[in-house]
Amino acid sequence: MVYDLEKENKEIQYRYKDLISNTYRTLDEEQNKLIRKAFDIALDAHKDQRRKTGEPYIYHPIEVAKIVANEIGLGATSIACALLHDVIEDSEYTYEDIKKIFGQKIADIVNGLTKISVMNHQNISVQSENYRKLLLTLSEDFRVILIKIADRLHNMRTLESMRDDKQKKIASETVYIYAPLAHRLGLYNIKSELEDLSLKYNNPDVYYDIANKLELAKDNREKYVEEFKKEVSEQLKEEHLNFTIKGRAKAINSIYRKMLKQNVPFEEVFDNYAIRIIYKSDAKNEKFIAWKIYSIVTDLYHSNPQRMRDWITNPRSTGYESLHLTVLGPDKKWIEVQIRSERMDEIAEKGVAAHYKYKEGFKQNSDDRNFEKWVSQIREVIEQQQNLSTTELLDNIKLNLYSKEVFVFTPKGEIKILPVGSTALDFAFSVHTDLGMKCLGAKINGKLVPISYVLQNGDQIDILSSQNQKPKQDWLDIVITSKAKSRIKAALNSEKNGQVAEGKEIFQRKLRHAKLNFSEEEVNNIQKFFNHKTSQDLFLKFYDGTYDTTDLKKYADSKSALKNFFQRFRKSSNINTAHEESPTSDLDLIVFGKDEEKLNYSFAKCCTVIPGDKIFGFITISDGIKVHNDNCPNAINLRANYDYRVMPAKWVNEQRYSSRVRIQIEGIDRKGLVNDITEVISNAMNIDMKSISIESNDGIFLGTITLEVKNKSQLEETLKQLRNVLSVTQVKRI
């Protein structure tokens, strides 16, 4: 391929100038020299490299640096590290070279950003181990993870050039871990964009449907905001306030979540955009002005008290501050209004990075402590749960990434922020590990309650303890915070350590007898084969004699399912089964991989698949290839953690197969309704209806129908015709 190098060099210089156009106003000469030096090294390191699009690779680090500078708001050191973030991995430059040129601080950050070298795909998920390293870097220097998020954001923005299966893998990783991390670090705009882009590649039909509807509603939305502005601005100007009012559509993924949660179509999501009032203030009057604006808005419009959120008096643990209220706006429709100062707005936009800009003059210390405490807890969880698989570790940590929060008080009136759903036992561990270990019960607002009591906003908690109390196994079902879980598990496991060590030795001897190697990969695979959550559980089974060499030989016999799946699943002429979920006699129904091979498969039970659905294959350890719907609830987890076991799949002859699906139908009850519904299904569409169940309550009916359809297009046409039946308001596949 021929490239216009002169044109590309001009473009590189243009992009660099665009990057530094803002930094010259905010950074001194020495800092700008540092950025220039980093750019020169990155340009040299990547001079012969290109991206999948064919563009010079240097475009990528420049764009990541722009995100770091403009959208996250980090300084010269971080901008330089963003420019250098792929240099150690992708060029001849070493850690020592970077340290010699830029010093240890930058070298350490760039080293933290260097990805794990490519491992053999037979090992446990490369990406999962990358997640563990990602989380470990949090407490070393939070800039590492912020730059990682910027790197991921630019990769998501330029994902079009990748193959479809790679797009889904990267999108799944993004929504699985990077979006929750961005959320927890207060990068709400970036979090929303990551989620939207992930939805775009994981479920493009839904994404473009909502995006198109938002675009069509844009004129009405802008007209509404102008009307709101006009009415509110007059009142605010009378109070001599310095402010701006902005309207924005809510994130596509956020709207989609509401559609699913409320079980309504796009048109019935009443608050799919919001209005933001941002005001100037000094530190002293910041809170006073927010409530003054609140009073003015609620004098003009009726508010919904159940949807009022005061994040100024009690900021979120991310440091987020804002007043949220929902009012009946100019057109008598509910609209969310957010009130915040310029400082609050910058923290909401740029997250934890903005905290350090406002340390002086504002009440910021408690927010910093909350963040630093959370970081230290993450570190403790990782260090104390080394025996957990990375997937289990992530599940524990993610509980505290996305969770909403509850505000409670100690007996002395000190505020504590915990995830919604936390119990009195979680609170005890949040105060001190020893208090949690010895917890007997609690007094909530003076009333005695058990340790399983679920905390409510405003509760004042006094923990009751005893020296004789010890953690119990059922405590793990009571707590939800990662700190409490890790402490309880550590205490329970300490008694088993001797048995685990002895069981491990027995396990290693049995492996040798079964002619298997002892390795992390083998342990993980055997653990999954016997359905154990941890390797400790596996070793204990060998300690107590539950398993022996015979069991390991059973595992060895099944091992070829993953190692040699192409040979194992090649078309077999003598296989014939009538099982509904395993149409192995129709091996040309679905083909797998780039070469479109005909392999044995069965359908996963966690989702329903009908011909025409977008699908993928997943290679299980002991049960062959399972075919999943692209929208399967487990799809993101499988792609994020086990991408090397995901296979592209496509339909070959969808007309030869029929499948049962269930649909839900609801609306306003009337005479003749059931007859009209069956008329569409049986006569108009000529579909075999296997069952129908319709209940009516106070004039509203809800029904479930099981149909035998040939393919997705037949189902969609049926759903379309059912929606046209008089008094039917909603029809959907379930």
C-alpha cells in the first residue's frame, strides 16, 4: 500500500499542535518542554508502525494524550506518559531508557501502562490477568488507571476497523471493567461514552434505534430547553447570579437500561434528557447558592419529592456533588434538573483528577479520604484473595464499583458511606476489622437488631461485640462489601491452611500418577471441571479423600474438548439425536470459525436461540461447543474473560429448523381479544401455537404465548402484526 508520507507528517504536526494549544495556557515552559520531549520519543519509537486502519500509529498516543489533557484534566506528567504509553511494549525503548530520559516517576507510570505480554491462548484469560494488574496499579499511582481508561476510550472510538468478533470482545471488556472503573473514579461522561460505544458494537440494532429517535426528538428538546431557560433565567438574574443553563440528552445506554428496567418502549421513558444549571461561586457561598436556585426552580414548577437527591450535603464516595430534582416542566412533562457550581461541575466531568485542583479553599478533605480509603480497600481485597480466580475477584470488586450508596452514622455522629444493601455486619467491618470479627449484633437508632439488618439512610449504628465471637460461614451470605467478604474468608481459611497445604501435596502426587503437569492453567481447568469455586476447595477434596487418581484420569479424558476441539467436533456421520436442544443431525445448520467448519454443537440453556438470531459458539471444558444468542445475559462475561474460547458462528440453512419461543403480550382487555390474537398467529402467519395463557386484572390483560417459529424474520413479522391488534399496547420476545 502506498502512503503519502508528506501529508501524514503534516497531519501529525497538526494533531500535536492541537494537543498543546490548551496546555500552553495552563502549563509553564518547563512542563511544555517535557511534553515535546515525550512526543519526540514516541514519534521515533512508532515511526514504522501503523494502526489497523493504515494510519500512522503515532495518531493513537496523541489522541490518548488529548483525552488525558482535555477530558480528564491531568497535567504535564500524565500527558507525557500518555504519549509514551505504548513505547516500552511496542518499540526498542526499555524501562531503563525511559527512566534515564524522563526520570523514575514517568518510567514507573509508563511501565504500569505496559500491557501484559501475549500469553499462550491455552492459559487462563490473558485479559482477566490484565484486569488484576490494572486494579493493582490503582493504589500505586491513580494516574496509571486514568491513562488506561483514556487509552481504552480512544480504542473504542476507532473500533470500526476491527473484525466483528474482535469488536464484540473489546466492547465486552469495556463494559465489564473499564466503564465501572470510570464510574468509580467519577468520570461520568467517559463512563457514559464507554457504555454507549459498547452497546453500539454488542447490540447495534438497539443502539441505532435509540440514537435515531433521540436525533428526531432533538428539535423539540432544544425548544423545550429554551423555554425552560427563558422562565428560569429571569428569576435567577433578579438575584444577580452568574450562571449558565444547558440541556443534554441522556446516554443511550442509560435510556436502554430504563427501558429494560421499567419494561417500556423508548417513547415511555419520560426523562430521557436533563437540564443543568451551573453557577459561579466562592467557597463560602457555594452551598447557599445551590439551595437558592433550588428554591427558585421549585417556586416556578411542581417538584417530585421522591426523586430529589442532595449530593451536596452528602457527596457520593466518588466526590460527586450536585442537587438533583425532578420537576413538571413547561410542557407538563417530568424533567430532571441538576444544580451545581463550576467546581462541582468540573469534578463531575473529570472525576478524581479534579479533586487535587480544589484542595485549597473548599471542603474537599472528606471526599479525598473516601476515595483514598476505597483505593486502599481494593488493594487489601486483591492481596488477601490471591487464591480467588480473577473472575471471582472482579465480581467481588465490581459490587463496590457501580453500587448506589447509603449514608449512615457512628454513635459519635461520624458519617459512613456504604453500598446500598449493606448490613450491620458490613458496617462493623467498615469501622474496624476486629469489630467485625467480634460482632454480635447492633443497636440501630437505639433498637436492638441482628447483624443481618439492612442499613437505611440516616441510621445511627452502635455495634455490639464479644471476645468469644468468631466469624461463621453463613456470614458470607450476610455481607455484600468486598472488605467484609475478604476478611471473613481470610478468617475462615486460616483454620484450613494446614489441610490445604497437605491436600496440595497429595494433589501434586496424584497428578504425576495421572501423567498430568502441575501448572496454574491445569489447576484452573481441573477446578472448573469439578465445579469448585477456588483451588483451596479442590485441594481439600484431595486431603479428605473425596478425589483420587481415578478422578483425575476422567478429567484427562475430557481435556481434549478444549485442546483439540476441531478434531473432537468434526462432523460424525453416525451421530443422530432427536434432542430438541442438540440438533447434531443437522450439522450444516450452523458453521463455526473463519473457515466455516461443520462441528458438533448444542444450544446453551441460559438464552433462547432461533434461526436468524446473531449467535456465537463457546467452547466449554467438558460439554462441547455451546451456541449462545449474541444478546445472551452471559455474553459480555464470556467475551470479556474467555475470548480465546469464543468462536464466530453463522446460520447456513435456517429454513430447516424450527424453535419454540415465548412472547409476552399486554394491553387493555376487551371482548374478542383472544380470538383476534389467535387469528394473527394461526391464520395470518400460519404458526403453530403450543400454549397460551392470558390473565385480566382491572381491565388490563397480560399474556404469555409459546410459538413454534422457523426463523427470526417470521417471529418479527408476527410480533409486528400482533402490535397492530386493537388494544394491544406491548408485545415482546422473552
